[in-house]
Amino acid sequence: MAKAVTVTSGTLRPRPLSRTLLFALIPTAVWFLLRPLIDPTPPMPALHACVGFSILAFLAALHLVPALGGIFVQANLKGRDLLKTYDDPVPESLGLVCASIYILLLIVFIPFAFSDFFAHQQQQPRKIREGIVVSEFPHQQLSVYLSSILSLLIATMLGFLDDVFDIRWRHKIPIPIIAAIPLLLVYYSEGGKTDVVVPIPLRWLLGSLINLGPLYYVYMSLLSTFCTNSINILAGINGSEVSQALIIALSVILNDLLYLPWPFGFRIPLYLLGRPTGVEVGGVWSAGMAYGSRELVERHLFSLYFMLPLVGVCAGFLYHNWYPARAFPGDTLCYVTGMAFAVVGIQAHFSKTLLLFFLPQIFNFLLSCPQLFGLVPCPRHRVPRFDPGSGLLHTSHAAFKDHPPSRLATLALRALAILGFVQLTEEPSTGRIVETTNLTLLNVLLLRFGPMKEDSLVKMLIGSQVAGSALAFVVRYGLAGLVYDGNRR
Amino acid sequence: MAKAVTVTSGTLRPRPLSRTLLFALIPTAVWFLLRPLIDPTPPMPALHACVGFSILAFLAALHLVPALGGIFVQANLKGRDLLKTYDDPVPESLGLVCASIYILLLIVFIPFAFSDFFAHQQQQPRKIREGIVVSEFPHQQLSVYLSSILSLLIATMLGFLDDVFDIRWRHKIPIPIIAAIPLLLVYYSEGGKTDVVVPIPLRWLLGSLINLGPLYYVYMSLLSTFCTNSINILAGINGSEVSQALIIALSVILNDLLYLPWPFGFRIPLYLLGRPTGVEVGGVWSAGMAYGSRELVERHLFSLYFMLPLVGVCAGFLYHNWYPARAFPGDTLCYVTGMAFAVVGIQAHFSKTLLLFFLPQIFNFLLSCPQLFGLVPCPRHRVPRFDPGSGLLHTSHAAFKDHPPSRLATLALRALAILGFVQLTEEPSTGRIVETTNLTLLNVLLLRFGPMKEDSLVKMLIGSQVAGSALAFVVRYGLAGLVYDGNRR
């Protein structure tokens, strides 16, 4: 309460930046960037460079977001914070700054990703120039990189256009499909496999492998649509978009790390889940879940190269987007982060695992469906309602004003009410539903745990995202063994 | 005069669109797109598809520019036409629509560019699936495509950011270098040659080939900087930017056509230039300047794939940008077209020939240097001055207000005055220069040919661009023989 009053009275100044952090992190980043050049070369030199770039991404986001905020306000990219008592304009679409830093660093990183090739070339320069055998540049990997960056850039562009022109949401839905075209093309050109392993219980019917063919491409473009839009619709309070992206990216990174060739053996204790042996590790590439498969290691390295700098920019941005927000992400951030997840899911071939990290988003999307598809009225904003007196957020409501709820809508809402996901207001005489709480995860949290402050709600959202990821790991490495044999996907 | 009055009195309505043209061109485009599928397959199927896409690009630009103009005005992307008597807001940055159409069609075109590969794969599906020999997708070419599109998209993005945030020109200069990074990377990964053929008169000193090494990359990034910025500074009157782009693109196309394997022999009559035989044509790939080199044909096909749709969007946009303009291109158009030229110049290896098509831009840039580098004062706008009474454009002036011209500035301006490129105003008593006409090609034209209407000036600009291209062809295919042997570059 006291805090809310303090914010109300003061003008909204940018958060202070620590110079100590800057001067401590710059040398660290430089060390990571230079480490691959020092003998003995580390086993994964590009990963070191990537960590260096990610620290730079963090610092750049941390410092550029407040520095450029004024320019965004001048260019009319600003908004009022709906859940506050003050009217100060907050710069909007700062996700563009994050996306620019992210994509620029990814482009500059490309040569590092191919450092293996360059190092090899330097070792035997004579042989290459004179002999017939020309050392072959891994063009295939390069086109994977380029198409991924292209997709990210299209997503950024479209997100920013959305912010500038305020595109209607029905027109927005197909946008990520356009952005995914380069991805799908390269997937095809790679001779992309469209076979899917059939879960054990269904094998009597479908066999152990099923070739989805063109349907697989439909699945992948839907994946990119889902990843971008699902973050976008679980938004509305300070820090919600970027914290979701941050937790998902960290979960993907944790999953990737399992597949790296660690110098020490490790096991995932799965005996709790009914399998006594744990996952066997080791092989040519030492430890890790890659079981000695160079391809798996490379795929997860690729994923790390895209996820680590994303964590950098998201963490830097979250500092300014945290309650009370000094900068808004705009749709740009949702688009670029969502597309980044789709990129790694598709290119590193772990789209099913990826979707497990989207549990809160899937829940929020399924819950939102009646409103998204017009069964229940959908107001312009579904964010929680702010009570200026108490400084607390309450559930927001959608009223059936124009027409009474259809039979299907009544059925759906009553079912959701039984599950405790909505609260209904009924006409006392007829028992007809006249109002429902909005169908979002945020409203469900407010309904379950009562009115709370905005920062408590975002912390609870982060908590549910973390819990979702923990559950995802259990499902992926525990239960998957019950429906799939092997762990290759 | 009468016309100017008409325009003044009416409100600025979009130009009418011909439905006949639409209904005539759509089937034409579809025919070109489907033609490669009909037996007998044409020798260059992708080129047919490209022509089809270019017609679609023309139609899309023609119809989307007026349709989206209102949205741009709403989003505050609008400007007043400085050289008109009316105050109607004209939508600005419509180059974004052109760039979006262009890039989207280029992305959709990618599979067509590889139709050779797909056709080949279809012919022998059994062999590929069963045998050990996997037909190899041309990943190298794909990465060339992807990096080119990536560069175009970065240029678009940066151009649009420039329009939204109004970046200062000193900050703008390095922007195209960033956009060129993907191009240069792929050039390098291709094992890009950095050798330059030395002109005959210098061979006694340097040998016949000189390896520029990293300098060649500097040259290429400067090329992209020059191509984008030089179109941007020769701007300011209705239709100037897009007509330059159109003529240059057409010149590149004409040059490309010389290298295609035509079914009939042809010669370029060079006897006028002192070489009696003309250029020999023919070889494996029939006629054309490629002399049977498949590589040369493919390079110029690549160039055509990028230039034909560019001509489409530019022609469609010019209709609305023509005097009196209904839409402004913004920096976006200059950036994307300039980058498109840099892309084909670099990737199809004819950067020197390309620069010859930029003769008016080179002249304008060299002439502008004293103002760009602060020797002579540079006002915010250097566009010609509009006289509302007569409706004519007059030369605009830059005055030495703060300080008298330096000795170097005086020398430069006097030299330019002798050449007839500027008109100086002197203080009668001391003879000191107090004012000069602005150092642009447009002012030179007004100085030489007297005040004229805006559309006459843009026609004269187009004329000089066409004359420049004609001269370029004479130099390239006539005089180049005097300093270079062979015609491979």
C-alpha cells in the first residue's frame, strides 16, 4: 500500500543502473569471447563465445532500453499503464530494442558457430589450396542459421508493424505462418524427416513410425503460430510477457544442457517414477543424454546459441519492465521470443518437448477459446481490474449485454465454474448467466488466491511457469518412457 | 499552370485504378506461373515463374499502396508536400508496402528457383530412395538466397525505423553495412574470390590479377552503403527516388538479358567503337554473352530473379508517387532498392558494371560532398524552391550565415561555378561568396535549363538516368575492351 502511494506521487523515472555490474560484466564477456582463441581450445569453443555474447546482450538491453525510451515516446510509441493510478506515458514496443540487439548479435555470432570449420581450414592451408580436395563449407548448417534469423527478423518486423498500425487480432493470427516459411523451406531442403514415432499404445494400429508428410509442415507452422500468439494472449500486467519468455528459455537451456558432452557422468534419478535404472549416459561424446550422437549434441548446441542471448535480452529488459514498469514490451517482444522458441523447436527437432514448457500458455489458450471464438463476449482488454483505492488487482468480467448466452456457452461456462476456473453472476429469477470472469489464467489465479498486488500476481505467474516446467521435465524424462521407447526425441 | 490550379482546388484523392488492367494481368501472371508445369518445359522455367511473380508484384503495389495509405496517415506516417500549394497530408513511408510485397514474393519464389532440383528428383524417385547416392540439394545457392533476402529485410527494417524515429544522417551512414553482414558472410563461405583483374595499362606494375583480400570485403560493404544512400540523397521531388530505382533495375535487367542463352544468335555492333568484329556469341549455351558458361548464366538469372519483381513494385508505386504524389516512398524504399542493387552486384559478381548504372548518383554524390562534409552549409532540405505564384521550381540556395567560406570552400565553389554546376552570390564590395545554389543534380538541372514544373524536372532526371545507362553500356561493352581483355566481368 505504502509503496503504491510512493509510485503515484513521484514521476516515472528510469530505474537506476549499476556501474559496478557494467564494469564487472564487460571483462567477463570479453573473456568468454576470447577464450576460444587461447590454447588449449575448449571442446565447444562457440559455446564460450555464445555465453560472451549473451552477457553483452544482457548489458545492451539493460542500458539501451532506458536510453531509447524517450525516442519511442517522441515517435508516439507510448501507452498509459492501465493498472496504475498515474498517467505518465510509458514507452511502448521496447521489445524492438531487445529484438534488434538479439538479432544483431546472432548475425555477428554466425562466424563463431562455424569456428570448427575455420580452425580446421587454418590448420591445413597448404593442402586446401594445392590439392583437389576443397574443404567443404557446411552450407546446410549455414542455411539453417540464415533461415532461422530470417524468421526471427520477419517476426520482429511484423510485431513492430502490429505495434505501429495496431492490426486486428483476426488478421494477426496468420502472421507467424509467413514468418515460418523460410524455416519450413530449409527443413524441406534438409530432406527434413516427416516421420513421427507412434506412442506404444497405438502401435498395433499405426505401426511404429508414421509419415505425416505435408501434415508435418502444417504442424510446424501451427507450432510457430501457437508459440507467438500464446505468449501474446497471456499478457497485460507488468513483466508478464518477458518473464514467461525468460522461464521458457531457461527451461529449454536446461534441457539442452542435458545433451551436452559433459566431462563427468551423470544420471537422472528416475527410480521415483518406477524405472529403477535411471537413464544410461556416456558414449563417444562422454556423458550427457546425447548417448554419443554427434547430431544430437549439435542440435542442442544450436538451440543454446539461440536461447542464451535470448535469456540475456529478456533478463535485461525485465529489469525495466518489472512492476511498476518503466517500459512496455509491445507485441514485438512476444513475436520475436515466440518465434525464437518455434525456431529451436523445429530446427533442433524437439518440438514436443518444447510444447511441454508451454503448459501455462496451453492452459490459458484452451481456457480463452470460448472468448477467442466468440462463444462468450470478449472485451478489448481482458486484464484484471485495478482498484485504485486498495492498490489491488481483482478479477475482470465479461458481461452478456447484447444477447443471452447460447446453450453451448452456458454449458461450457458451467463446466468451467465447477472446475473453479470462472465465477458466474446469475440473474436471481431465471438463473441465466449474465456475467463471467474473463477466461484467462490471470483471472483464475485471482479467483483462487483472492485480490492481490500486481507484482504478487506476476510472481505467481512466474511460479506457475516454473511449476509447469518442472512438470514438463518429469513428463519428458519420466513418463515418456511409458509411451515411447528410447529417448531420441 | 492550369493543371496546378486544378490540383490546388481539389482534395487529394487516390488515383483511379483500371479494372481492365487488373483482369487482363491476373490471367497473364497465372499463365507465367503455370507455364513451367506444362510440357514441353521451357529451358528456364524459374524465369517464367519470376515474370509471373513480377506481374503480381506490380498489381499488388498498384492496389495496396492506395488501400493502405489511410492506415499510414492514421499511424502518423504522413507528410506535407513541400513543393505544393495545398496542405493535404500525404501518406509517407509507403516504400514499406513495396518492400513487404517484394520480400514476401521473393520468399515464396525460393522453391521455384530450385525447380531444377525438384524436377530432377521427381524424375528418379526410386533411385534416390533406394540407392546410396542421395541427390544433393544446392545448399550453397540456398544460403545465397537466404542471405540476400535477409539483407533486404534488414535494409527495410532500418529504413522504416529511420522513417519512424527520424535518425540523424550521420547515424544513418553505417546502417547499410550492418545489413550487408549476411551477404559478406555468405560470400566468404562460398570461398568468395577477392581477386581483381588489373586493367591492361597497369599490368606491368601489378600483374594481371591482384588479390585484394579483406579490402574486397570493405569494398563490398561500401558498395551497399553507396547504393542505398546515393538514391536517398538524390531525392526530394515527386517520383525521383522510385524512378531512379526503376531505371537502374531496368538497366541491370537489360545487362542480364545479354547473358541468357537465347535461341538465336546476336551480336553487339561494336564497330562504331573501333572494334570491327563485334562480340562473338554462341557456345554450349547457344547465344548470349555468357560464352557457354553455365555459371555466368546462373548468376545473371539470379540477378533477374531479384530485379524483375523490383521493377514490378517500383512501376506500381510510381503510378501513385508521380506528380502530384498521392504517396511518398520514405527512406524505406531507398534502402530496400539500394540494397537490392548491392545484393545482385555482389552475389552475381558484376559490381563494377552496376556502378556504371549509378552515374547520375555518383555525380550527385561527388557534387554533394562539400555540403555533406561540412565545407559548405547544408540546410535541412536541399530540394528546389517552389514558387506558388508560377507553380515552377527554382534553384534553392545555401547561405554562409555563421562564418565566411573557408579558402578550400571558396576554391571548390569557384571551380564548380566555372563548370556551371553552381551559381554563386557575391558580396559586391569584397567579392566574398555569401550564397551558393545547393549542390545537387536537381539544382544543376534547374540552373542549366531554367525554372520548370516539378513533373518536367523529374522527367529530366529520368532522362539523365537513361542517358547515364546508355553511356554505361557503351563504356562496359565498348571501352572496357581497351583496358581489359575478355568480357567475364
